[in-house]
Amino acid sequence: MHAKVRLWLVLSLCVGTGTWFYVHRILEPWTNYSDTEKGEVIAQMGDLYSPWVGTRELLLHRRNPYGPGVSHEIQTVFYGHAVDQTYPPGTFVANEQRFAYPVYVVLLLAPTAYADFKDVRDRARFTLGLLTAISVWLCLDILHWRPPLETIAALILFTLSSPQIVQGLRFQQLALVVGFLLVAGGWCVCRSHLVTAGALLAFSTIKPQMSVLPLCAFMVWAAGDLIRRWRLAASFAAITAALFVGGELLLPGWLGYFLTGITAYRRYAPTSSLLRMILGDTLGEILGALIVAGLLAFAWQNRKTEAGSRTFASILAAFFTGAILAFPLFTPFNQVMLILPALLLLRDAGALSRFSRGVLIASLGWPWIMSAALLLFPPDLHSLSQLPLLPSFMVPFVPLMFSLLLMARRTKATDFPLPAAGLK
């Protein structure tokens, strides 16, 4: 068994090395050429640049980060010019790269206000990778899965090498922070640190589209035994109120600016849910609403379950997966929320049919196999062919596959943790 554990660790090292060779030798050169040919950007600044500039301008110069002046400065760095935000008929709609977060995100980014952005970007990649690695460890603890240290290291390396996390690290996406905050909040609940959990969950609202559905799970659970769990709801409400009030002190009327920015964001950077992409807007929204209703009913039915139980972990995994399916979170880096469901499925692989295990292996293994194939047979990097994106081909469908596998697992799993399968 010890030799098998070492084999998984060696495999994870090979996968991690291959993935990052693919990123630096295939993906990034092709992306830079593609963007240049399309004339979209003159500099790849990542997703952290806009909130970082907004933070600096607000804290150092007292300028409105949502204002057109700050937006035009950001756009000039990306495109070499300000973007015409009126969009006459027939005009190409460009990503306006606005400051599009609740204003209290500056509280998280304040330590970077005086730093050079190159240093901020380098440190952000390390920090986001570290938070993701910690998320894996916290998820294992939530699941009461305690494999050998070599297996934990392998799981962390596999996670950091997944296309979803790789994209988040390349773009320095705050979605990885939100994913960590939600998992850390769940871990604190399992450890009965309810006040700390409420604070962490309050900060997760920096990306409300990611956090709103999981927050419903936590609040329903708190309502199941308010005498013992009221501190979770009270802490969340108090910290959220403090963030809103603090934001008002920093920028009076910030909520109105934020809502206006969100309206504009939906025009220049339209996002969608997986269900709407597959079924169309109407059917996708109907099915998404049914999934949300079903999840809320599931949480309410099990509202009295104890934190740290198998059922509690299943509720969190279901809500994380449901959010990716039903909410406008189609961009791959948002799938950081699938770390807990993925580990749950790996732990309970013995409760899946042979076909289901094959689907799980295929969905997880495809990116790494295709990355290796592209390294062995490099495509033309000076063309607009989508072949360099082949490792990400199955990524959009992972949430749907995970949701089906979770339901299949529930029909066979007992109410007690099963022995770890596959990676033990």
C-alpha cells in the first residue's frame, strides 16, 4: 500500500510538471498571439489589475473607483485607449475592465496599495496557490478523510494542476479567495468556531454570485437550532453590516455605483450558467430555479444535522455544485468551488458503479492527457486554431458530471464515512 501511495505522489509530480510546461510553452504563447491578431489587448494584466487600481485610487487619492476616469485609466493600460462606453449600433463591445466588486474588497487589497503591480501579481499567484492548497486540506478535514501525507500532497498537486485552478492563477482571480473563504467557513462550522465562520462567510460576498447560494445552506443550517447556532447568523450579519457601513464611509453611495456597474458588466462581459448554455435561457433558468428550490428543500429537511457529519458535508458539496450549475459562473476558475465535491467523490469512489468511476476518471484525467499530447505534438501557435485549448474541452461539463455522480453516490452510501478509495 505504501508503494501505491508513492506512485500517486510521483504521478502528481509528473502531472504538475507537464501542466505548467503546457501553460508556458503552448497556452500562453498561443493566447498572446491570438489576442494580438484580434487586436483586443496590448497588455495581459490579469483580473486583479482593475480591483488593484480601484483600491489605490480610492485609498490614496480618494477617487471613485467606479467612476469613468478610473475606468478609462485601466482601459488605456489594457487597450492603449479608453473604451467608448456608449456603444453605437454596430460597435464591437469590448470588456471595459471596470472596477466591478463591492467597495469593501479594498479592505482585502489595502496591503497592496503602495506596491508595484508586478510584485503584487507575482505574490498574488503564490498567495492564491497557497490558499487553494489549504482549501484541499480543509476539505479533507471536513470529510474526515485522513490519508497519508504523501496522498495529501498528491491531491494538492493534482488540484493546482487542474485547468480551472491554472486559469485562476494565471488571471490572479479573486474567485480563488472566495472559494477558500467558503471552505474555511465550512471548516470553522465543523469545528464549532461559529463566530469566525460568520466573519469568513461575510467576506466571501466580495463575489456575491459565487457565495449567495452556499450562504443559504449555512443560514438554513443555523436556523435548524438557533439556540446553539445563533452565533453563526449573528456574526455573519454583524460583519456584513460592518462591511457595508465601512464601504459607505470610504465611498458614500457606493452601493448605487456598484449596482450601476453590475448592470453595465452584464452588457460588456455577459456571463451565463452552464444550464443556460446547454438548454437556452428559458429552460436553463427554469431548471436552475428547480435546482435551487430542491437544494433549499434538501437543506431544510436536514437542518438539524450536526456539523461535521457526512450529511453536512454532502449538503455543502451539493450547494457548491448547484451554484456552478444554476448561477452565472460558467468561467472555469469559478469551479474552485468543486474541490469539496471532487474530494468527496474520490473518497467515496467505492460507492460508485464501475461506469460512474470511469466517468469520474475521464473527467479528471482528460486535461492532463491532452496537455501531454500537445507537448509531444505541438500545434501551430501562430494561428487562431482552438487546438491549444483542447485540455479544457471537458471543463464546462464537469459540474454537470459531478452533480450526477453525487446523486449516484447518495443512493449507495451509508450514513457513515466510507473507507477512502483509490488514493489511500
